[in-house]
Amino acid sequence: MTPRPAGPANRRAALASGTARKRIGKPNAAMLPRIGDSLSFLFLDQARVEQDATGVKAVLAGDDGPTVLAVPTAALSCLLLGPGTSITAPALRTLARHGTSVVITGSAGVRCYAGLVPEGVTSKWLQAQATAWADPTARTAIAERMYRMRFGPTAPQDATIATLRGLEGSRMKAMYKALAQQHHLPPFRRSYDPEDWDDQTSVNKALSAANSCLYGIVHAAMMALGISPGLGFVHTGTTLSFVYDIADLYKSELAIPLAFSLHDSTDPEGEARRSFREGLRLFKLLPRIVADLQDLFDPQNGHSRRDDAEEALEEITDLWDPELGALPGGRNYSSSGEN
């Protein structure tokens, strides 16, 4: 087959495509890889999103003048708008018509302030979540699965939620002790008291800030899937209960070591937020969260989603117990009973 000559229109299209790829590769316009259910994310900051005669575009400011990036609304599942962005009503209508969720986030996707879930988004994951949440047996199974995701194969197969909760408390105490020794600190005690914030240790301040960032990006992933952040399986009693459930899967890997590394910082909150933002680019956390959420409600297909994600790669609330109902949050349930 004879190749088509490269006419002016083809050259312009190639140039526009190359410019888009170049802009996407930069920090202020990063496309997260496509994973299960063709779910893709685009994060923008310092941009104006608007509608023109051909579709939705993002106008990004630059030293050499503005750059226009075409937003692939028909192939995009979630558009995350960071600081310095604005969006017009016609652009929002087009995104909604194409079934694209729009989430207003903090820098690099951390913190989730507001969002629009369009009418066309599938309710598959919400229905699976609500069905499991309303069935005590299924809810218990998912709660146990989330605990086991933290332990791996070391948790006893016949352990109850109460036993797993105690093991989790012991695991966290052991981690705090090991990190305190590693950084030559006195024994650490987790404390979150907004009324006494100034007197908190640097580690506690940094951990609270990192957790807040983690909650934001988990919340954004849930909105993109149409999942309810309020129907928790371990936590209960707030509109973000399920956000806290999922965030707990990553704290020991991402937030806690970071907080201890900032023990001598003069600005632990600010440094924690900045370090967490940069770390997200390395961990590729958003696709991983989506894969884990889908795995919880559809475990038979979880392995392939996890492979895709790897390739792409403290609020006080109650805890839910199948026998006792709501238990006080912010407490360590290890067998010693220490907080």
C-alpha cells in the first residue's frame, strides 16, 4: 500500500499531536495510564479549559506564550483540575455529555474539594458497593479482605475482624517503634487534636498533613468510579468512611515513613505535602487505588487490574464491627489495650 503524501493538513496534525505529547509529558499536564475498564485520568493545573468549534481544549500558559492542548473527552474518564485552573460552562456540558467525571483537586491531585459525576457514568461499582455494604456477611468479608491486604499471607485464615483489628494495632505499634528507633526519637504516640495543634510533635503534624493528601487522592479515585465515599466497611459514621478505609491500605507505605523522616523539620506540614506530591509521581498511586477498589468488589478479575496498575504505576471516626456495631475510632485495638 502506497503511503499517503504528507500534505499541509497531515503535517499540521502531526505537529499538533507532537505538541500535545510534549505537553502531556510535562508536570503540569500528566496523563495517567489507562487501566481496567478503559479508565483514564488527565491532571491539569495552571490552565483554562474551554470549548471551541472543534471540542474541549486546555490553554496552558508558558514562557513562550500559551499552548493549546486538545482534551480527549470521548476517551477520558476523569479530568482532575488542580490549582490555577478554570473551566467554562460549555466545556463542562461537553464533558458531561461524554461521561467524563470532573474533580477539583489540590496540587498534583492531592486533596479533593468538589466534583461532577456525569449522568452516563456506570453505576456498576456503586451497586456492588451498596449491595456488599447492606449484607453483613458480605460486608464482613470485604472488611476482612482489606485487613488482609495490609498483612499479606501472614494473617491467620480463620481470624475474625476483632482479631484482625488487634493485629493491625500491634503492627502499627511495631512500625512506630521501629521508625522512632531508626530516627533516634523517643517512643512515638499518635495524636490528632485540632484544638491543640501547635503543641503536636513534628511527626504528628507531618503525618496528619500526609494523611490529608492521601484522603484527597483516594476520594478523587472514588468519584471517578462513581463509588460512594460514605459507605465504609471498616470505618463508619461519616461521609468519608470508605475514603478512610482505602487510605489505610497505603499509610504504612507512603505517609508514616515520610512523617518520621520530617521529625526535625521546621515546617513539617508543608514539607509533608510537597514530598507527598512528588512521591505520587513515583508510586503512580491513582491507577493503583482504582485497581484495588475494583478488586474489592470483583476479586475474580483483580489480578489483571493489579498488573495494569503496577505497570502504570487522622480524622477521628468510628470503626464497624459485625457483632458490636460502631466502636470508637482513634484507638489502638492490640491485645495490650494501649492506645
